Amino acid sequence: MVNDDLALALVRLIGPAPGERFVEIGAGQGLMTKALLAHPISLTVIEVDPRCCALLTEMGKGKDLTVIHGDVLQSDSTSLGIGSPVRLVGNLPYAISSPILRWTVEHRASFVDAHYMLPEDVGNRALAPAGSTARGLLSVLVQWEYEGETLRRLGPGAFRPPPKIDSSFVRLRRRSAPVCEADIAHRNAVLQAAFLHRRKTLSNSLQQAGWSRDTIEGACSAAGVNPGLRAQALSVEQFARIVDELPQETS
């Protein structure tokens, strides 16, 4: 980010409350860290660059700040020292923003919400509603666990060095997941199959994954979903019903 004023403006959108616990991903030079520490909160930052870790440690003297040198994708609530659910913040490394979103879904039980700076196209995909051409597997995985909104859009000039793309600052809030009795492995297998061939119908995509046409049509009928739709047309709740109706074995 270019300056402290932008970091302060973003933190105002987050709205830290006294005593809350935060985890910041990829703190870098610490502009967001500094803005967060202006509030009476507890903050843990995870940063892969040891030079930045040293700077952050110095910045945190006298504050409730814990600096962890590590890769967030190799971390979990135990390694981050998380007890009660916390709030996530991050100006995410753009090359791994999608994997970090998936990590946020995987470790959802540890988090209340997340405020992330993302490449605009990744933010659009994560929040794309049913029927949008931008909707894909990432959209459904994120929206299965979180409600999202874009709080602010920023151009390249908001960062140093300036990227070649626009960015979005998004909020993800935990939601009540749809009722689905199937295990996560089966859910993910169905979702991956459904979105593997975006131009194909749901029925054709699932057939290519091994389910029979009769099985698919029976499951879709029970779920109240038209098997002739494409995957991007379906809501999370519709997918939940299909996942429950499809057998785990594809034969």
C-alpha cells in the first residue's frame, strides 16, 4: 500500500473492537499492522520474509503483537496459536490468493471473518452469484462457508510497486453452512466434477466423472434441480442437495 492513510481507511472498514483477536497474513512492511495496532486488540502476524519479521517485531514492542515467520498455507490454528475464533486480515500475495481463500475455507472453524485485499478478478470469482459467468468452483467453496461483499476497489496506484491489475478489498463473514449430510471429500468430488467442463451441462459433467445418467437424473430430481443446467447456474443450497443425493460410488 502507498501510505498510512490508506491502511487506516481499510482498518476503519474492518472495525476492530477492543479485546478482539486478529491474525494478519503477509504483513510485509507493516502498514496494515501499524493501523491495526492503533486499536486495543491482540494481533498475530504471519510473514514469510525474515527481514519483514524483524521490522514487525521492532514495531510491536510494547504492543500485543506476535510475529510468526512462516508460510500460512503450511499453518493451522495450532501453529498460529489460535484458541477462540479470530478475525483474519491480509493484503494477500496475489500469486497465492486463491489457495489462501481455500485455506480460509478449510480452517473456517477458527475464524469469525476475513478481510482480504485480492486481485479484482479473484475477488469477483470468489463472490460471483449463481448465474454469473464468473462463478466457478472457488465461488461455491467460499460461499458454502462465508457471505461476502466487496468493500472497496483500488487501482494500481494504491500500491508500491504498482501491480498491473486492479484490486478489491473484500469481507467474508461466516455463515450457517447449508444442510448437507455428506462428508467433505464427497462434496468436493461432486463440485470439482461439476465445474471441470464449464461449457457442459451438469448431467454431462457428472457423467464424465463416472456417475450414470440415470443416477444423476434421479439425484437431481430428488434435489429439485434441472440436470440440463450448467454448474455456474446453481446456488450453494442446490449443490448441497445434489451432493446428498448422489452416491459416493460412481459405478
